[in-house]
Amino acid sequence: MKKFNSAKWIREHKEALLNESPLDRKGKMYRGFQPGDMWRNDFDYIGMLKYGAERGFYELGEETLQALYESFTDVNYHREAQDLGNALDWMQDPGQDVNAAQEKIEDFLAMFRKKCLSTLDVMGVKWQPDPSIERDMREGIHEVDYSTMRLKSNIDQKWDSTDTMMDDLRQYIGSAVAAGGPELGLDLAEALKLMMNFAKGEAQTAGR
């Protein structure tokens, strides 16, 4: 079986992809990239890289980011996919310090987006992401109907782990700030500081 030459395919289809035309030079229809796409004769390599550079943010969601990772690795774009894979590892296992994990995730995703842009530049694709895409994704979080959110625990049940507690608190804080604005967010931050001091005091008392 003859090995597929991705570089040759990109050269042949580059004109159509840059112009966002639905036809290649031979008049053949091709389908634009979607996360989860696996290799095919008309795989949209440039579309995949553009998607990663423009939408590779935490807000895209773990499921879609996982599908995006699988697309990159299936067509052997392992260099670009490495940082995305690291971000997914932290998303799936954040450990005890969720804030530190979030920083790691965002750092890895930033490196992933940068590598996608770098590869496009090497291909000669002069293009920049639309900043409104990121803004719309981030704003979309606050359009969620939090009243229908199914938390892992209820207030009359004991949290079974710190991970469950942190997950529920993050969702609660997000909904509260979306409804009450940044001042309420600051009030919550101060309240959580008090609870942190209370927890330390309880631990010290118990340890005596």
C-alpha cells in the first residue's frame, strides 16, 4: 500500500483551503475539519490546525478537546498534540490543588495553540485567529442555566472527597458571579478565606 503523502496533499489543496472554497483544484468537494475526524483522502490538515489555534481553550470542553487530540494524533501531528495531551491529563486528574491544575491546563493549551500557528506559518499559511471566537466561548459559560445543573452532591449530603467539593464550589461560584456580578465574586472570595482559616483551626485542634 502506497504511503499517503500529507505534504503533497496540502500543496494540492492549499489554494482551496486558504480561500475557504468547498472545491479543490480538480473540482472535488471536500469536507471541513471537525474534532474527532480521522485520516481520509481529503483530510483537512489546515482546517485542523486553524481549529486548534482558534478554539483550543479550556472552555471548549474536555470531550471536544479529547476528540481534537485524537484527530491530531491519528494524522501523526504528535508535536502539536503533545501539549494538548498534557492539558487533558491535568483536566482528568487535577489532584488536590485545583487552582494549580487550572494554571497548568491553560499554560499547556496556550503552547498547543502557539504550535498550531507555528505549523501553519511553516506551511506558508498567513492567517490569524479571530479573537471574537475566544470571547464568545468564554461568554457562553455565563449563558448556562445553572438552575438545571446536576451537582455531584446536595447540601444535605456529605461530600465524599475534596475533588467533589471543589467541583461543586467552582460551579456554584461561576453561577453566583454570573448572576450577581464581580462584587459578589469578591465577597465569596473573602468568605472562602474565612472558611480556610476555620478549616486550619479545626485541623490544629484535632491534632492536639
